[in-house]
Amino acid sequence: MNWMKTSMKRIICMLLAVIMILPFAFSFGASAAENISEDNKDTKKREAEYKTFEELNDKTVSMLTGAPFEELISSKVSRVKEFTYYQTMPDMMLAVKSGKTDAGFMNNAVADLAANKDSALAVFPENLGETAFGLAFKKGDERFSDWVAAYDKIPAETKTALWEKWTGADDSVKKLPEQDWPGTNGTMQVAACDALEPMSYVGQDGQVLGLDIETILLIAKELDVRVEFTPMDFSAVLSSIGSGKADIGCGSIVTTDERRETMDFVEYQPAYFVLIVRSAKVADASDNSFIASVKDSFYKTFIREDRYKLFLSGILTTILITLLSIILGTALGFLIYMGCRKGGKLANKLAGFFVWLIQGMPVVVLLMILYYIIFEKTDISGTIVAVIAFTLVFGSGVFGMLKMGVGAVDKGQTEAAYALGYSDAKTFFRIILPQALPHCLPSYKGEVVSLIKATAIVGYIAVQDLTRMGDIVRGRTYEPIFPLLAVAVIYFILGAILAFIVGRLEKAVDPKRRKKEKILKGVRTDA
């Protein structure tokens, strides 16, 4: 097995080396890229492609998943062609820019920031109504009134200064105060959206930043309460509140009558519903060549704020979930098979029900059931829940592979082994299993590669994996293409590494390579 350990170490070192070197590959163009980025910033309102609600008739309008604003939009645009939904803001921005949708629904803070960052976008000139940003509490939470009272004590000038700080263009001032109070009144768990700048987002070194976050810290200091922030997808924030996994939800949440039916909100800033659309005339960049645009995208994706560290963190999380799921899933599938190998009716029925239940359910649904229902009242992390879910999925697959592989071995092999004096255990492990593995391993290799790609959905349960980190970077840069390509390449490399290892294992266990002496070890052949 030394060859496997050596190969694994070399490949992982090469992968990490490549990823570490990437941020510096175009460093010579960093200053030029910065200039391009700065030139693209336009704080002036640019002309929008659509200027009246009538012009949006028979057009497609999009919003984030979980945003219940169809009726509000329809009250302004009488004939919406179709409503479409996206998991992240960058995805919706890309859809607007590429023409897959005509307008994206959001609040004024996010829209202004997006238009300032991307000259291809503009804010629709008419708003759809006024509401407020809110910090969400579960309906009936006794602590809610204390938080409202504490927020009301914050001076108006402090609230204004916070808004200007986080919606402004100067990132150097966007820092959070330390939690230097004792926290004698306990700790609050906060579910925070990880990709909705400027309200709540993941910044440098994976720290959660934003107007919502500092507002919560100011209130917590007043109440002498410690807070712990868990970054997650926006669609998971409200689910975390409803299930009790979090005490407070934040992340550019706007209050509505429907949301007030199930939640209470500490309203902390006025908000306006607006639409983001394509700009009528895209401003010319200072250097619009292909090479310059690539440098700019690369710089913003990897170099600025050391964002390559986010990718490294996501890679490690993805590898951890994948490897643990493979190891534990293989063990689980093997144990289940051994438990029903003798053909017991009860064992086979239970195994059949397990496979039917796990394989018949979408993995994302299984993840959410485990996280929000089965482990609702526990402090178990999303990463552990993801390992449990993928262990069950992989284990059910291994069980099916073993049944197929062992079933392909001629029964005469078992009878011959018994005739030579083999015990049942030695017959299985020395004769049957080695011949079954070549039938199993091709499917096993495919399952391994599929598993690492399937882990891309763990962002639904607040796990910061590779895919989620790519989303976070896109949320910060509004560069939709380059982070996606980087994530795709990394997944391809990781899948190729695992496929290579399983391929080498397939050769190592080939029964044709086994020596006769090893097979017959412990068996008398001189009788």
C-alpha cells in the first residue's frame, strides 16, 4: 500500500501547490486590473433598458428563492411573462446580464451596490414600495421585546453612520467591533446570509461582515449577550429560524405581512423594493481587451482580499466530507451486506427498505430532513450532518454493488472451497470476495466520482464547501463566470485524483495477480 500513500501525497501536494501558485500567476497585471475595476465603478445613476412598468409587460422577472413577492410585482406589472427563482444574487445578476431574465427583484441597498460594481446593470427608476429591513425572531420568542428596546436606545446618528459605512465604497472602514463584553446573559445563535453585501456577507478570512452583523453586535453589547454567527445560503436562513437551529436570522431580510405571520422582526432600517435591469448603454472600460478582462476577473476572484484562501477552505471541507463519506459508507454497505448475506428474510427486508428509502429520496431533501428535523434540537454541525447523509447514500450504493459482484461469482467456487476444508468466513474473504471485487470496482469508481460532485449541495445546510465558497466570491465580486470556471476545474481535478486512486486499487486487488501460495495459505494440499 506504500505506492498508494506516496501517490496520494504527491497528487495532493501538486494540487495544493497549483492552487497556491494561481493567485500569483497574473500578479504582474494586478495593478492594471485594479485600475480597470476602479474605472468600472460608476456611482452615478445610469440609464436603464426599461424605464416604466408598462415596458416590463410580457417580460420575465426573477427573485431569490424564498422571496414571496409575486403579488407585489404583479400589482405594478400587469402582465409578467414568467417568475423565475435563483439561489444566489450573482446567479440572478448573470441571468439579467445574459438576457435569461429581464429584471431582478431586490432591495435598494443590494441593487445600488450591484449597479456600482457592474456597468452592465442599472437600477429600475421606479420602486415597488417601501418596507423595512429586519432581524428575524421565531414568533413568540420572549427575547424579542428586549432586542427591540435595546435597538431603540441606539442613537439616530449612530444608525445613520452605520448605513453610510456599509453602503459606501470604502472597504477599508468595513470592520466589526470585538465582542469584548462578558456575555453574562448567555449566547445567541445567528443564521447569517453569506452573500448579500452590504447587509450580510463573508469577507476576508471567512469572517461574516455587514450592516446587519454590526447592528446585532451593538444590540448584543447593550444586552450583554454573546452572539455566534453561522454563514449560510439565504434560503437556509429562514428555515433555520423556523426549525429552532438559530435564534436570530439576518441577511438583507425585508419584512412583509406574510413573513410577520410566522416571525417577529426588529426593524432597523427603511428599505425599498426595486428591480435591477440591464443598462441601456454599457460604459466603455479603460482597457476592453480580452486579456485585460481576464486579468481583471482573475484578480478580483483570487487576489483581492486573499480570496484564494476561501477556495482553499472550501476544498478542504469538500475533501473532508467526501473522504469520510467514502470510508464510512463503504464500511456501512459492507456491514449491511454481511448482515443479510445468509439470506435471512428479516435482514433482507430491512436492507431492502433501507436502500429503497435512501436511493428513492433526492439527496438535498435527505440533507434538509436530517438537519432541520431529525437533528433539529441538537448542536451537531452541518458538516457532520453532510457526512451522515452521504454515508447513508454511499453505503446503500456499496450494498448494491456487493450483491451484484458476489452474485456474479459462480456458486461452484463456494462448493469447491468447502471441499478443500475452508470455513465459511475464509471461503468468503479468500475466494468469493476477491473474485467479486473486479465486478464491483468499476461501479465503485463511478460512485466515488459522483459523490464528490454531489457534495456541491451541502450549502443548503450551512456548510461552506467549495461550491458555496465560489458563490460567496461571486457575491462579493459580481464576476459570475470566472469563479464558476475555477470551481469546475477544481472539481474535475479532485474527481480525477479519486478515480486514479480507485483505478490503482482495482489493479491491486485483481485476483489474477494473487499468488497461489497466498490463496492456499492454511489449507492442506498434501492429503
